[in-house]
Amino acid sequence: MKFSLTLVFGLLTLLSAAAKTKTAGKFEQYHAKFLSNPPLKLDDATYERLTATPREYTVAVLLTALEARFGCQLCRDFQPEWDVVGKSWVKGDKKGDSRLILGTLDFANGRGTFQKLMLQTAPVMMLFPPTIGPHAKRDAQAIRYDFTTGPQSAEQVNDWIIRHLPEGPRPPIYRPINYMRLITIIITILGLVSFFSVAAPYLIPIIQNRNLWAAISLITILLFTSGHMFNHIRKVPYVAGDGKGGISYFAGGFSNQFGLETQIVAAMYGTLSFATIALALKVPRMAEPQKQQIAVFVWGAVVFAMYSFLLSVFRVKNGGYPFHLPPF
């Protein structure tokens, strides 16, 4: 009886050692291929062998559909990011201490796998944890990562993979230097520096012109105080009918307005501003008293008429508005 138990125990030990040796050899084989061309390109057969149990390593497989006939724009957008993840792991973990292999299974090469997993969309990432060894998981089911929120960055996917790995190397993402972009930026900066060095004698007086900045500030203030942003947010109509065959230029109520109403209000505010500036700055500089007096009366009349029209607009917006000025 003791001899039988010893024999059974010995056979189990030999089988376990053989399984470990087999899985270790499988990892070394695929890891060597992964180092030469990351991420590892798979088909149905290599996918089955790589993810088969028992396994003493972790596998992350991206199931995608890159060909244009499949119409998966998300797959094509994410593939460069996935390549960055694979190359980063090769650069940061060449010895394979993390026991991780990254692979890509395209639908063109893995129709059987897609049908077996009953996948209707792509891309989908599957992470297969180890089933034997010190880091084996009790639940050996694959962990799925869906791209439900659109394209993901290499950093996001890498963080997700790291969260499911045991202790070991955690290589950061290494993005290749885009030399063409770098050259373009340098040429653009040099061009701008050259342009400003040549145009500076002509541009600086314009930039430092107080009247120019005063006009820009005034136009901006009038544009936004008249309700320009309200029109863009609410998508208001330009004008509307008044119910009698005519056109209504002003909308009733303070929470409504038309596009043309905004332009009329801006024109009123602009006229009032210009008249006030003329009375404050231009009229006092007139040398002839008679012309100065005429200008005072003219600009004063403009201010009075515009305020009268503005108060009439207030009464259109709110029928209970109590103030008014003649003639409107």
C-alpha cells in the first residue's frame, strides 16, 4: 500500500514538473517572437496554443479588425497606441521578468476565434492570467476590456494591464520621437521669428496704438452686451412674424430675443457710446465757439433720441416698464 502511494505521488510530481517545463518552454518560445516584433501577430492556431492551459504567464490579446472592408475606424485609430504599448514592454522588460506577452489577433486571421467568443464588435482586449505557478489566479477566466468610451491611449491600456499583473517590472510608456513634427515646429518657430524681426518696425506702432485697442475693446463690449452669445447658445431666429402679416423685430420678454434685435441694440449702444465720446473728447477741442455750440446741440440731440428709442424698446420687452422719453 505504501509503495502504491509513493508511486502515485512520484508520478504526479513528474507530471507537474513536465507541465511546468512545457509551459516554461512555451513562454520562452513566444517571448522570443514577441521581442522581435511586438505585439505578437496571431492567428487562430497560435491564439489557441498561446492561451491554452496550463500557462505560467499572462497573455493580453487585442482582437481587432484592421482591414478597411470591415469599417472599424476605432480599430485603426487604436492600433498605433497598441503598438506603442508592445514596444514599451519590449524596451522595459526584455528579460521577460513580468511573464507577459502581448498579441494582436486580426479578424482576417482569426475568424474562428471571433465566432468562438461570439464577438459582434471590435476592438476587444482579453487578458488571460496564469493558471499555474506562484501567481496563478483562482479564477482563470479571461478579463475583458471593452472600448465603450471610444479610442483609448496607450497609457490608459497599459495602466489597465498593470493592475492585473503580479509584482514585477512596470515599464512606462515610451513614445517614439516624431522627428517630422519636431522639424516642422522648429521651422515654424524660425519662420515666425524671422517674420516678426522684419515686420516689427511696422507692427509695433500698430500694436501700441491706443485708439486701435479702444475700438477693439468697444466693439467687443457692444457685441457681448447686446446678446451675441445668447443667440449662439439658444439658436434664436433672425426675425419673426407679428401675426398680422408684418415682421416683429423685438421679441417680448427679457428671456427672448431675435438675431436682428441684437444688431439693432448693438447699433444703439454704439451710437450712444460714440456720441458720449464725441461730447467728452472732440467737442472741447473745437476752437470756434459757434461750431462747438452746434456740436453740443447735435450730439446732445443724438443722445436724447437714442435714449428715447432705447426706453421704447424696454417697453416692448416689458409692457409694465414705467419710464419713457419723447418722441418714441
